[in-house]
Amino acid sequence: MSSNGDNSTMSTRELADLSALADGTIDPARRPEVEAHIAASPELSTLYERERRVVEMLHHAAVTDRAPAALRARIEAQRPKPAVRTRRRFGYAGAMVGAVAAVALALALILPGGTPGSPSVSDAAALAVKGANQPAPVPDPEEPSGTIGNGIQDVYFPDWKGQFHAVAVGQRTDGLRGRPAVTVYYRWKGKMVAYTIVGVPALSQPNATVTQKNGVQLRTLKIDGRTVVTWRRDGHTCVISGPGLSASDLQRLAAWSSPAELSS
């Protein structure tokens, strides 16, 4: 990521990298380079902070705002394409940020599952192959409920160490078209298991084999040759996959209940 020395404009690459860093979709291998480049430029730093706040507003609005399907579809149709947005010049940054903030709040209206442009379970499952770029979450010693990390919007990841001898080894955070998405990676039976939680509203249910286990409705399907199990928890979408593991293994993990739930 290079600069031409003229801070009055930003290149297409810089705009794309700035947006990807703000919404969490940046390539982990390029994150340090992009962060350093933005930190070295007051103009880029200012724009990045504004866009990061827009992403936060969008995530919040996705939880609290709803609108008729026709309105959501109309907003989506009027959105500029990514290639068009990234060609805009830094000289228009003030106006662009104001417009982006308005679009971000409107964009939250189109996110409920089943609307045009909303992410799918397949999109969520694809996050697993990106790999961890953060340390593994750890159990809270003051909350021995069988959960680890901060989760998403009060939906937490399981601590499988006791019941399954599966140990969390890393995690990553992404933006999935406006929804926050966190993936935790576990080592189990010599294999890597990826467990992703996507923020509300829930993604559309895929066509899949439906099973009930421990009171949980699970959907099992193949995506790009991988076995994937998905289900919903408190309006969130959960997706689990593990190359080399059977569907029944993944379903056992998916239907896990915390010690607190089992004793209630």
C-alpha cells in the first residue's frame, strides 16, 4: 500500500483497504501494513475513525431497526457499487463520510435474512477457512458457566475442554455485510473445528437435512466439500465445520449445553 505523496487524494487501493480494515474484512496478512499506513497519515486516520464509527452504527442499527421489505430492497438498489465507491477522491471525504453514515443507517434496514444482498450461511461458513488472527478466548474464572470469550451480543462460545477435551486455540473477528461475526477455532480429535456466531438478525435457513438433538434444531449440509452444521441461538446464527470430522461429531458439538443449562 503506497502513497503518491499527495494527501489531497486517495487511491482506489487505499479506499478499499481503509474500508476493509474498518469492517474487519482485511486480509490478516496485510493488516499490519495497512494499519501502519493509515497511522502515518492524519487524513487517512481521520477518515478511518469516521468509517469505523459508521460500521459500529450499522451493527447497532442491525439489531434495533427494521423496515418493510420493499423499502429495504429499494435502498439496496440505490446503493453505489463497491467499485464506484472506492473511486471517490479524498477531496470529497467530508461529503462522502456524511453520505456513508446515512447509507449505513439505511443499510441496516435491508439486513434481515431473506432480503436482497443479505449474507447467507454459506458466507458465514466461508469465514472458517480464513484462519485465526487473534489469540484464543479464555474462560471467565468468575463465571464458571462453561463459556469462553465475550461472544456476540450476550451469546457466548462454549468451553468444550471439560466435556469434549476440545481446546480453543484462536479466533478471528469479521464483518459480514453489516453483521458482526466472530469465529473461534478449537483443536479436537487432532482436527480443527471452526465455530462462528453471526450477529442478529438471523441468516436465512439453508436447504439442508434437519435433525433435533438436545432440543436444538440442527441443519446439516455440504458447502464446498465441507460438512457444515448450522442452528440459531437467541436470534443469532451459529455455524460449525471441521474438515475430517463426521456430521454426527459436529452435531454433538453443536447441541452442547453448558453446565448451568443442564442443572437448570
